Amino acid sequence: MTTLDDLVLELCDVGHDAVDKGLVLASGGNLSARLPGGDVFAVTGSGTFLDRLTPADFTVMTLDGEVVGGSPRPSSEWKLHQRTYLARPDAGSVIHVHPQYAVLLDALGHEIRLFTLDHAYYVKSVGRTPYFPNGSDELADSAAAEAATHDCVIQGFHGCSAVGPDIAMAYRRALNLEQAAEATFRALQLGDTTTSFPQEHWATLHHA
């Protein structure tokens, strides 16, 4: 049976990899996982560097927003995680990072296009919110509303969150979103503004 300790160790690995791949710098971003079948989740603590995470850096919280264990000071974005879980009962993990290409393209008003089979399969669609202050109710509520219908949500001039049934899928979606954003950036440099995964293949892709 999966425990919170197991999930926290997996999140530590994801944090290190996310920094290594350039999805986030220093203490930016935050990670969480929900105990399967439960109403508690572990989220990175305030000010933690994602590539230096240890189990002591996590806060355990309930879906009501109460701290019940671990570090006494959760990430300032804990509401983003909590409200996304409330909006998505199927979600087992929320990965919030600050990917440069995705945030840049969104800020410039360009839609992130999905080019490859993996982009289309894992990302599927991209939601977005306007800019709201870090840790605010507006940011948490708007991101959760978008997550109700999108697995990847860009928060304007800030970052993105990816949702999955488990940590591996949530992180895979975050990685594919940024790769799709970089591909879109390169396509724009080449003067292409329309190419994306063929429309005629979408129906079979998600109903196979």
C-alpha cells in the first residue's frame, strides 16, 4: 500500500529532476501528492529548493486546509494544490513549476501548439489564467477551475501546474507541456503559425 512517505520520496526525485531540466530555479515551484483514497496531501514547505528536498521539507495538510504534520509552514501556493484536488477528485498529484518557454509564449499571446504524439496524448489541452498574486485565493480558484477540464494549466506571467492520477503522470505532463512550448517557439521562429498534431487523428488517439 502506498504511504505518504513513499509519495514524498518520489516527489524529492521529481524536484531534483525538474531543476536539472530547467523547469524551475531555486525555491520556485512546488510539488504535492495526495494519499490515494484519503483526504490528506503532502506539499513542499515554504522556501524549499526543489533540487535539495528531503522528507522534512514537506507539510502534510487536509483538504480543508489544516496542517496536520511535517513542516509547519507549507508553500505559499498550498491553496493552488488544495483547490485543484477539490476540483479534481481523480488527481493524485499536482506539479507546479515555472517553465520558461510556456510562460513566455503565453505572455506574448501565442497558443502552445501540440506537435507530437506524446504532446497530444499527455497534454491533450492547455488551460490558462490571467496573472494573480502569488498565493492568492484568485490564483488558486482560477487555476482549479481550469484544472476541472484541463490537465495542464498556465498561470499568466507565473508558471504552470500539471495534474495526474499519480506523480509520474503529472510530471510527464509538465515535461511534455514545456517541450510543446519550445517546439512552438521554434516553429514561430521558422515563420510557421499553424502546424500542429493532425486534427483527424485526435478521435482515435483518446478513444483507443
